[in-house]
Amino acid sequence: MTRRALKGLKASIKKWEGIVNGDSEESCPLCRLYWNNDCRACPIRRDTGLIQCNATPYDNWDPDSVDASELAQDELDYLKSLLPKGEATCED
């Protein structure tokens, strides 16, 4: 994983930690890095082979759902699973 991708992944994890804790949603750091390039080099696309976070817990994300916190936790857990071994924290 490139440094740029790792930094974006960690920023996305931080974003979803905020959502799990009830903070408002903001744009995805990984999308800001890779959206205009068909998600090429995005850690999520490299994992799924698909663009736009298809086939991830994000597909089920609905901030208005009664299960919103649980759905956000699913996405957070997924993103954390993409971290390379030894990168267990989100510190820059």
C-alpha cells in the first residue's frame, strides 16, 4: 500500500470513528484522493475489485436508519481490516 493510500485509509477510519460516535458525516478522504480516477489505487477497490465502495458495508449505510450506529461500526471494522499488519493505529 502506498503512503498516500495508507494516509487516506487512516483518515477514512478516523471519519467513521466519528460517525460511530455520533459526529456528522463528511466527505470520504479516500474518495477525495481516488474518485476522479475511477478509484484506481484505492485500498477499497484493491480489496473488492469494484469502484465506489460496492460490496462493502457502505452499501448498507443509511444515516437515518435505527441501526445507523451498528452500520457505521460495520464500515469502520471493514476499513480497519484493510490496514497493513503493524498499522493498528490511526496516528499520522
